[in-house]
Amino acid sequence: GRAGYRRLARKILDAKQRLVEGIETIPGLAVVRPSELSIVLYRSVDAALDINAVGDALSEQGWFVGRSREPQALHLALNTVHAPIIDDYLWDLRTAVRLVRMSGRVGKHDDQTY
């Protein structure tokens, strides 16, 4: 019913808030705003940090990576199953950013973006 829907919606929005706040603590990344509903896009604001390389590094860690062409960014469409893994995702995102920075890696543009 409505109460259950509201409970699930709150869980998604809480997860989104935790994700956005976590991304914003990572130097070189910025959340694209406005951020509608349960979709979060984030991009690199540092020319030395290639967002596609970050996406590639996340993929290598086992994450499904959604990519956006314009703006060039990574994105997630959150639902309730994401709530318990936000901290794991942020940990792996920090690791990916660190690896890309250390290596100077440039990622591949994936034409299967939208």
C-alpha cells in the first residue's frame, strides 16, 4: 500500500543522499545537478582525472557502470537494493579514483552510453 511505497521511497532517497554526500568528499568529482528522482550522475572536474578511466576501474572491480555522453559522466539509477551497498560502492569509487590518479590512465569512451 501507500505506507509501504513511502517506506521504500524514503529508503531510496536516503541512499541517494548518502551516495551524493560521499561522492562530494572525493577530490576531483562533482555531482551533476539538478539530480532528479533516484538518478545520480557524477563527473570529473579535474582535467587530470579521466571519468571514463574511473568507470573502467569500477568495472574491473565488478560494478556495472552506467555512462552518460552529455555531460560526460557516470551514473546510477538507485533502487532499494542499493541502500546496503552504498558504502561499498564509495570505497571502490575512492579506490578507482586513486588508481586512475596514480597511473594517469585514460579510459575508453563506451559508445553504448546514453
